[in-house]
Amino acid sequence: MASPNHIIGALLQEYADLLHVSGSQGFKARAFERAARAISGHDVDVATLDLKELQQIPNVGKSTAEKVIEYFSTGRMASLENLREQVPVGTRQLMAIPGLGPTRAMMLAGTLKVTTIDELLEAIEAGKLDGMRGFGPKGVENILRGIGQLREGGGRVLINKAFAVALDFLGTISKLDGCERVEIAGSLRRMKDFIRNVDLVAASPDPAALTAAFERLPLVSEVLGPGSIRAVGGMQVDLHAVTPSSFGSAWQYWTGSASHNAALRAPDGPFATEEEVYASVGLPWIPPVLREDRGELTKPLPELVTVDDLRGDLHTHTDLTDGIAPLEKMLAAARERGYEYYAVTDHAPNLVMQRMTTEKMLKQRAQLRAISIDGMELLHGTELNIDPDGEVDWDVEFLAGFDICVASVHSLFGQPQAEMTRRLIRACQNPCVNIIGHLTTRQIGRRPRIQADFDAVFEAAAATGTAIEVNSFPDRLDLPDDLIFRAREFGVKFAIDSDAHSTVHLRNMRYGVAIAQRGWVEKDEVINTWPLARLREFVAAKRQT
């Protein structure tokens, strides 16, 4: 199930959103947002901490710590429940629309008495938003896109949360009488970015008895049908139990997408292994991440990049800006991962809320240069802000002092497509920008992709020697796999980065690698699989243009 840290993080984020809606002072809402991020990324189970220990977490004050203690003591957070009562239920539903946000949701509820998504659609159709501040034609278009995204993703959860549920059930089912083997299948095994339900496949001499035992597990809150349950926490989990001789057939069938399985046309078997299923139609075993009917049955299979191929991480943060761990802890955690090099890339000054200055950045550089870690080279970088016209923080002379520069869009996500495209291409043309970070800016379930001619951006990135990031954060996974697939056609290079804001986030690299694999990315296409000397050549070559 969801970890205590993620549960508290979600509650505090909701508290921050409701503070925004209720008109509370903005600084208070932002404080709870920072606390939500800090607790979600903390590397110790917050349910085990006392009041004093909770206050030692960066950005967690006494008031927040007391709310955490209250929740684990009583199962509720009274101040949050009070805020919920002050904000109409309809407004809270509207806040869930990606790209709408709490302030505009409150405006709609207060001005138009809109309380449901259907009512909002009716208001848009009737032209009731025309002339409202903040709801111009582009804003309405973004709302409609957000509604579509919300409805398309209804009932789905982020991949890391789905994995937590799946692992709980795997560990429990494997101990049931008669279970010889149980494995993850479905879209989770294919590592899709958004998971509707968890599919598991199990082998047992008595499948019916195993299914019945599964339905009686304490982790189950509701039985939906034979082998299908609603887990505590709300996620649907389906167990497909078969005899051992049919395990391979079932595992393959319940893993592949519908179009992959239809194109495969494998005989019924039974087959005990997946290798036998594919061999029956003259094919090698196909990695689960590729089973989407994108040519995997007819084209040579790629030699996919793996987590073990990564030599370093090129996008990370510390508590100098919005990270929650100090530099020393981040470096120690990176060394534990066996990296050969590691870049610290805190935010640049144009993202004003991070309070970065040139002096602070130079001080960090001197601090980093003074540290020596055996076997791991330290790189000083920054995450620049791509301004509306495509410019970035600092001039070329100052930027040349960094080992590597990531540049990302952090504002004005609703620019028209042509303007956004020019903005991104101009950033690619900057000789000091080495990586474009989280290109589409999406936050899964919360903010849709920006609108841009991505083919034109990929063409510019390839021509200028600019890598495109595959951001490993579970709520980003940006570049998405469909765009990765397209970017490869232009010869784009990629950087698979954690964008870590805590030591815990460094573990997210597996998700970024998985999305890259879904886009058919091979090792040599990823710049942080290269030896450091080759990476430095890549950076230097662009600066010499």
C-alpha cells in the first residue's frame, strides 16, 4: 500500500491546495507544499518519528509536525477536515482538473455556481466563461484538454504507487498454500506511466483454491468478482491463477497489450514459459516493455538501455534551492549507487521563489570543488529557466563555468504552440545548454503537456547537440515514451536523470530507464551511460559552435 510518508505528503498537499482556495496567505500554503515534498521524500518512515524528530526534517515546523502526530494517533487531521468543510465539494472536484488550479476553480464555483465537471462543460458550451479574467480562448482550450486527461486517467495511479501495492500482494500471495509462483503482469509489467489496475499471474496445482485464499486476504477491502478485488486503499488487483503447465501462456497473455497479443496470434498451448510461447511462432522472447505492437514482432529488437548502464546522474538538487537534503547527504547517497560521476544542478535565479543568487552558486561551486570522493567525479551544474523568449539565466560567459547545464520550462505553460516551439528551439541553440529538462512539463494527473511542434524541437536538438531529458520522477516520466519513440527518428540523444530533490528520489532512476526502454532507447543513445571523457567532449563540442 502507499507508504506513510506518501500518505502524509498527499494530505499536506491537499491542505496547501485548500489554503490557496480559501484565500489564506500564499506564504502559508507554500510552506505546506514544501513540507509535503519534504515528508514524501524523507528516507525514514515518519510514522516512527516523534514531534522533535519530525521537526528535524527540512521545511517541517512544529505546526506541521503536530498534524502528522495527530494523524497517526487518531487517523484524522482535524484542520484539514475543517478546511474541506469550508470549500465546496464541487470546487474540490474542479481542482482535480489538470491545469485548472485552486484559484480558478474557486472563481468558477463562486461566480458561475459551477460545482461539477459536467456543469463546467455546459458553461463552456454556453459561452459563460467568455470575458472572465483568466479564461481566454487558450485557457478554455487547456481546461478542455485537462478534463479529457482527467477522464482518460480516471481510476489510475502513478507507477510507483502501483508497484507498492503489487509488491505487498506478491509477498503475501507467495506464502499461501499451493502457490508455486506469482509474478506481476499487465500494464505494470510493461511499465506504463499510469496504471489502472494491478494484474498478477500465479501458478498453483489448485488455481481455484489459491484464488479463494487470495480473496480472503486482509489486504482486500472488497471482492469485485472471481480473482478480482479492491485493495485497501482503493486499487483494483486481479489474480490470474493457472496450473504450472500453463503459466507461460497466462503470463504472456496477461502482460501483452491487446494489440500485441492480437498480432502475435500464438497457439493456445499450454506453455510453461513465455519463451515457449514466442518460439511457437518463430520469435525470440520479447521484453515486456516492448509489447505494444510498435513493430516488435517484425523489426529487429533493440538492445535496451538498463539501470546498470548508467554511469551518473546529471540533474539533481540540494537544499540550497528546493531540495530537502544537504549537499553532503546527496553526494553520499549517489556514491552508494556506484556512480562514476554526479552533477549537482540547483535552480538558477530567474526562478525567483528559489532565491538563488550568483554569489550562492559560486559558493556552492567552490564547496563542490573542495570535496573529493574516491571513484566519483563531481560536476557542478545548474537547472536554468527557459524564459518565454527562449533565453536562460546568466550570460554565456558565466554559464561557461559550469560543467553541465540543464534548461527547463518552469512558467507560462500555456503559450501558443508556435511561440512555445520557438522558445524551446532557441534554448537548444544556446551553446551552453546541454540538456532540455522535462520537455513537455507534464505532471501526470495534474498538468497536461505543453503544446509544441515536438518534431521541430527534436530536429533542433539533434542539429545542435542538445540532449533531451527522460525525467525519472514518477509524476513526470518526461519525455513520455511516444515522444521518445519519435525523437529517436531524428537522432536525438537522451539523458536519463532522477531530478532528485532528496536521497530517496535517486532510486527513481528505474522508472526513467523503463520509459526510455518503452521508447526503444539503446545504451549509446544515453549520454550518462558514456565515460566521463566522452561526456565532456559532448559538452565542449557544443560550446565551440
